[in-house]
Amino acid sequence: MVWTEREKYTWIDDLDGAEKAFYGMSQAFRGVGKEHGSVYVACKISAKDVDLDSRLGTLLRDAWKRLRFDFPSLTVVIDGPSKLYQAASVENVERWAEETFSIDSTLSINQILPTLHLKKLPCLIFLPSSSDIIFHSSHWRIDALGACMVLNRLFDLVSRCMVEEVEPPWELEYQNLSPSLEDAFASPKVYTADMETLAEDIRRRNFETAYPSAGLVYKGDSSTSPGQSQATALGFSTKSTSDLVMACKARGISVTAALYSFS
């Protein structure tokens, strides 16, 4: 199924294929307040003009509202087995911005990230104290490259909003609703035995061969609550990288397996 107008100004499409699988995974840990998984992009914005620096919050919010017309899937909600889109109006665009755009002058990126699980809609957060911006969305809706594309378009709109009012394409934005991956590729809905065999081979190669694990020690039990989400990074020098590769070869394991076990 593709997007169809169920009633005037209301569009609907099946939650299907990869979207359905990723949405199901995202809800699996709702009972403990966690989401598997979501996508975020954080970046720093630098304004050379002091006057512009003081206007950034307003400009970002205006651009975010206009972005909703280029990427209307940012406002799509789940309705049972379907995705639902409500056409834009002055009132619901403002309500959407109130719900999804915020300015936080006290917290850092690492403090905010653990609070973003299970949000119904994508959000944009501006941190004026550090000039950071966070875009966050559930993974069923978008992937990491798509999130970068969203921010790229956002900054384009910020630059335009600086010099003029960018008029939205009222009543036409539904044309920009994203199809599912399967609809975009015109994938067949009925699978043959050969397709099932190929899919199982890909699953086995991806999850049993390509991502081997050296074993992860679990230090809790069934009553242990999940820890907080956090962004971490470990830097290696040229020498330490070489040492790691040689140590893995000596033990007959991959670097991937070693890093997963370490994390």
C-alpha cells in the first residue's frame, strides 16, 4: 500500500516491511522505559554575527516549522497497524512545533540523550550555552544518513529565514510523504521459496558470521534495570591501532568482536 487520502486532509499508509520490524523492536522495551533503537545527530552551530547569535533560537524554530512541509513524515503518527498523516494547518503546525522544538540552557547533550526514549515524534533541541543542536527520531522513521539530510535542509532553511519569510506550500506537502522502502523499490508482497532462501542466507551472514561475538558478561539478573543511554568514544593512535590488530590476529578473533566485547 502507498499513501492514500482516507478522508479530506488525512492520509494513511500501512506500517509495513522494515518499518514494521523496526517499530516492533522500538516498543519491545517500553515496559522499562527504553527504546531499541533511535537515531540522533548532534552538531554545533557557529554564528559570526552577534545579532544573529541572539536570534538563533527563533530562526531555528521558524526553519523547523517550515521543514515540516519538506519532510511531512516528521509529523506522521502510528495508528494501529497504519501510519497517519494530518495535513498542515496554521494551528496544528504551531502545536507540532510546541511539542517537538525546545531550547535548553542548562543541560548538556549527554544529559539530554537518555531522556529521549520512546518519543512519539522526532524533536529538535537547541542548547544556546554550547551552541549545540540535537535532532532525534525513532529508527523506524529514519536512518542516520536521513537524519543528516534533515539537518542539512534545516540549515538551508535557517539561511533563507534570515533574509525572508519562507512561505510553506500549503495543501501540497502530502506529495513529499516518504514511501516505505519496499514501496520505493516496488518489492513484491508475495515471497517465493528462492527469496526466502536468499533472505535466510543474508540473515545468517550478517548476524552469525559478520558480527561474531567473543561473549559478553552480564552482571545483573532479571530484576536489573537497563542503564542510561550515553554517547562514548575511544580514540586510538596509529601505534595502538596496529597493536590491537596484531593482538586480535594472534588470538584468532576479529577487531569487531574485540571491540564489541570491550564495550
